[in-house]
Amino acid sequence: MSHQWTGFVREPEAIHKVPKVALERAFLHRETHKVANDGTISLNKQQYETGRATIGATVTVRYQPDLSKVYIEWEEALVEVRPVDKLENAHVKRQQVRLAEG
């Protein structure tokens, strides 16, 4: 056994487990995107809802390579975002925009 590894055998308290969530987040892919006027970003041909507060902002997107989890960095936190549900959005009540008559 090499000298390097014997220290860990003699001192098991030197080995620290990293929480699974921290490990997963450490290896997320990263891209920068500008949030569209509808509060969405596009990632790999899929739109994700980021919320009204992010409209027009440039955000850092962090994601699993398989896109099973997608986050944005917002206000010093990772916020999970979800794909746009076009069927659900079709039934959302919206305020009618009144154009000035002139």
C-alpha cells in the first residue's frame, strides 16, 4: 500500500462525504441566456419558464446534461425552472390590452 493512502486508513475522520445534491450541482453544465419578454429562455430547442421578475435579464442557466434538471442562478440561489406547458398556457386568463384610440 502506498504511503499516500495509508493516512486515510489510519484516519477515517479525514474522509468526508459530500451530500448528493451538492455533488450533482457541482457538475451542472452552464450557459448564459437572455430572458425573453414572455419570461422564458430557450435551451436545446425547449422553452423554459423563468418568471416575470427575470424578463429582460441575462441569467446563468445550469442544467444536467440530459436536461432532467434545469436551474437559473437568480438572487444568489439556484432556482429550478420547468419546460413551458403550452397546453396549460393556452387556458391562462390574460388581461386584455387596450390600444389608444386616436
